[in-house]
Amino acid sequence: MRFKGSTIFVTGGAGFIGSAVVRHLLRDTHARVVNLDKLTYAANPESLPGADGNPHYAFEKQCICEGPSLRKLFEKYQPDAVMNLAAESHVDRSIDGPGEFIQTNIVGTFTLLQEALRYWRTLPAERRDRFRFLHISTDEVFGTLGAEGLFSEETAYAPNSPYSASKASSDHLVRAWRETYELPTMVTNCSNNYGPYHFPEKLIPHMIIKGLAGESLPVYGDGQNVRDWLYVEDHAKALTLVLERGVVGETYNVGGRNERTNLHVVEKVCELLDEIVPANTGSRRSLISFVKDRPGHDRRYAIDASKIERELGWRAEENFESGLAKTVRWYCENRKWWQAILDRGYQQARIGLG
């Protein structure tokens, strides 16, 4: 029985990927999950239906930049592992306000590492050997690809946005704490995630919600920027597999092998919306418009996930078509979840023009 008797800290567990990890752990394992989340604008406890009241779940409102209170939580819960998903993650926001990204993604990771190290050193030898610190990162740290090739675990870092630079910095800190202090760390770098409970600022939910409202669908530049798409529940399963069976000190790339241009993604969203919720005005493709590109917009990302597939036996269960169909249908059937975000004052206006 997976993780029976283990307590796992999930930082950022009310965010998009973090909540998928928490849902997976509570549904499919015997872990005791402690969700540490600051509850920023993009966090949402409503993304964790059924968690409250679950005897295997606890929530602590906690910023990872605050060392003394983190220390108390390590002492209180005595975790066997930390999964660090707490991060500012929207590239456009990082262009307008990089300071928050530096603070959370770099200073926060440093503070969490320091408190994990302090705690780890107090453990008896057997528990010290079992302890793991898994840091979840992004393929954006590698920069941009040309028309050919894939990011591997050996690809040199070349971040191009304040967001990716802050995540690259955090990755280096995690590796350094392993090499210098022997803290048992691992790093994963993932491709673009999508799926249910995704905050509306990101491409796919943004287009679904605007499409349902019959509003213009803004595509950056020429729409030919390519991303490798990974269904969030597949990613959550990959992360727990790395935590369970990954080798300390190693990095694992997690990708869906689903390269698509942004324009193709938006067109497919339109097709699915037309099928599920037909509009009186005809095809939603007519709503697509092309707008000024994002500054420093990376042209192409694509991940080689061979290592995690070969060494840990992970495979993405959803292809892009099946995952996108599930996602669009979820947003159509769960308007209450995202409407509440809009009602709280979230503005869908364009940001990140520098």
C-alpha cells in the first residue's frame, strides 16, 4: 500500500498542479497529506473537494518564505517527504511584476530547503535515509528550441523570462543543497500542464471561458509557438512515482509527447465548445484574433520523457485530444467553480506587455 504510514508535505497544494497532487494522494494512496499554501490569488480550496474532513488531510495556511513558522510545522507533523509546488507561475505576470517571483520562487525555495535541512538533521538514521525533498519545476528553464530537438535532463539552462529565471534559480538551489549538505533532493521539469481546476489566466481555461461568453479569443503573435501538453492528473501520478522510486540527486523530465501550436490548441477548444455548447452565432473559430506577441516569447518547448518512462515505468495515459475533451467538458459542467473566481474580481485583461 503506497505511502502507508508516511506524512507528505505538499507546498502549494491549493494551486493547479498542487491540488491535483493532493487529490491523487488522498484518492490513490495511504499517505497523510499536509497542504501548506499561502492562498494567493491563484490558490483555491474549492479545488480539493472532499479533502476537509478526510482524516488523512490537514491544511496549514503558510508562506514558504517564513522560516520560523515553517520550522514549527516540521516539528508538529514530522514529515517523511516534501513536495515543493509552491510557486508564482504566470509568465505574463512575471513580466509586469518580477519581484513576487524572485521572492516566492527563489527566497521561498531557499527558506524551505533550510528548514527541511534543519529538520532532516534531527531525524534518526533510518528516517533520514527515507526522507525525500522533491522540487517541481518547468521546462521553461531550458529556454527555447528550434524546429527540431527535445529538452533532455542534460539540456543546458537558458531561461528567457523572469518566471523561468526564478525557477531555474530554485532548481540550482535544490541541487546545491544535495551536493553541499547531502539533503536527499530530486527535481522534476514538466511541460505545459492543462486540465480541470486550472486558474483562468492560463491559455486553455482562458479560451474556454471567453469562448463560452462569445468574446474575442486573443492569440499571441502568429499563433505558431509550440508547447508540449501534459494532462495534470498524469503529471500528479508521475510526481508521486518519482517521490516513491526516484533516485536521490536525479532530475526527471515529465512531458506528454503532445506538441501543438497555440493556434491549434485554440482551434480545438473552439471545436469542442461548438460540439458541447453550440452557439447561435456559428463556429467560435470566428472569434479568434491575433494580438501583439509576448516579449521574449519562447518559440518551442518539447520534452524527452524517455528517462522517467524507462527508469520508473511512467506513461501519460491521456493524449492531447482525450485530455482536452475532458478539460473542456469539465469547464462547461463546473461553471460555479470558475464563475466564483470571476465574481471575486479577477480581471481577464491583457497583461505582460512589458
